[in-house]
Amino acid sequence: MIETKHLWRFAAMTAIIGLGACQGGGGSVAGSPEGVPIVLESIEGAPAPVQTAFVGELNSAATNRKVEFVGTSTQARYRVRGYLSTETTNGETSVAYVWDVFDSEKRRAKRLTGSSPITAASKNPWTSLDKATLARLANASIDEIAEFLSASKADAPFQTANASPSEPIVAAQ
């Protein structure tokens, strides 16, 4: 069962992306040159304020790259789930992202990863994330997602990996 606070976070994240898609010169990112609509299902791991700020930066990056985010009730070719984490090793802190891209059959089609070093001013690295760092992570994330979407439009049929029994099935809508 989904906890109410998680449901509200997800609803807020979806609303931010939906509203952001109405921004900009074209009024919508529906004219994406990639032409492959995707649903951003969730981002986990970071505190709610960081998630909200990151979603805003993702939306800006998606608009710039003409990546088409659609609502969860819309038919989409891919669904994306994101995870953020921080790690401090030998006194150096970094924030990392993982994006799991699932096809319409709920099979993971691709895993995208990356990280960025941050200057941690406190013991809680999440409080050290500034707008510039979140924008850098969002741009890198959307660049990788856009590259994947562009490749998926190639003439060759796209191969997806079958999920192993230990991998969870992504909930549709």
C-alpha cells in the first residue's frame, strides 16, 4: 500500500512537470524532435524539497532538449523512474542519479547513471545541493534520456532486456 505522503509527493511532482510542459515559446514540448513521449513516474532517495527542486530543473532541461514529458494517464512509449543518492568517500562527497527506463510492457529497457561532486558544508549532503548542482545533474540526466530516446527511433528494432524475477515490476499509472 502506498503511504499518503508518498502519494502527495508523486502528485505534486506530476503537477510540476505537467505545468512546466505548458511553459516556453511553443506552449508545449509536444513537438519534440525525438517524438517519443515519456512518463516520469517517480524520483526516490532525496528529501522532498530536493526532489521538488530537481523536478523543476529536469523540466527546464527537458524543454531545452525538447524531450516530451506526458502525464501518467497518457499512453507513453517509455516510463522513467529515478533515484538520487549521496555518498562521501575519503572526505569527498558526490550526488548520483540512476534512471531506469521501462518500455510499455514494463520491462527495463535501459539504466542510465551519473554523478557529480559537491562541496558538503554539513554532515547532511542534501543541504549542500544548490541550484547549479541540481541543474548540472538534471541536464546530464536529460542528455542521457534524450540520447536513449533518439536511439530508440532508429530503423533497427529496439531490444529490451527481460526483467529477472528479482526485479520489481513497474506499476502502470
